[in-house]
Amino acid sequence: MSRTTNFMKMSFTFLQLNESVTSPKHNRTVAIINGPEKYATLRASLSQFFHEVNERISKGTISVNGRMCS
């Protein structure tokens, strides 16, 4: 998460990539939130996203372009 003034940018990257995961090329932006950097802001803004991420973690797989990856 990065912060510029009152905006937060939530992004992610897949750690299984063979290339450098710290490269901006591999970051995917999920949301840009206008609000204070606090847990309550994230919970209110991204509750559905966090629910889906936790669901994928519990299943252990994700479908990417119709292909199941684990």
C-alpha cells in the first residue's frame, strides 16, 4: 500500500513469477481510496475484496484465463 496525500493505493503481485516481483511491471492495482490511512477505512472500502482473497486462500487455487493455478 502506498500513500499520497489522502489517497491510498492498494496493489498486489503474484509471488510465483520468475521475474523480479518488486518491479512495478508486476504490480496490479486493486483500488485507489480517498481517505485516512486507517484500518477502518480499508475495512469499509475493501471488505468484499478481502473476503474474496481469503476465500481463494482457503481453496488454495485460482482460475487465471480459464486455467486453474495453485
